[in-house]
Amino acid sequence: MALGLYDAGFATLTALYGPAARGSITGITLFAGFASTVSWPLSAFLNELLGWRETCLVWAGLNLVIGLPLNILLLPAVA
């Protein structure tokens, strides 16, 4: 869980919403669990096709192209 930055996500939600963050934390946990059903087989496929270094680069690129804009656009500024 630490490698997936759960702690940072949960801390951010708690800072933003306080006790009302429980539902969001549950949603993230469920979403991440279901995401593993896609990411593990995809990682295995990419590893066989490209190798482990390129697979890591693919995941890094996806994080930059998808994850970074989502974080910038969706997280509200903390006052």
C-alpha cells in the first residue's frame, strides 16, 4: 500500500474533508483493488513484450499523462 501512495491520498482526503472523508477513502480502496485486476496482467504482458525497464517507463508515462493532470485538476487548493 505504501508504494501506491495510499497514505498520502488518505492524509489528503482527511485534511480536506475531515471525518467526512471515510466514504472517499473506501471508494479509493475499492477502486485500487479493482485496478489491480487490470494492472497486474497488463504489467505481465508488457514485461513479456517489452522487458521490465520499458514496462516501468510505460507506467511512468501513464502516471505523467493521466495521473498528474488528474491531481492538478481535481484536488482543491487547501486554505
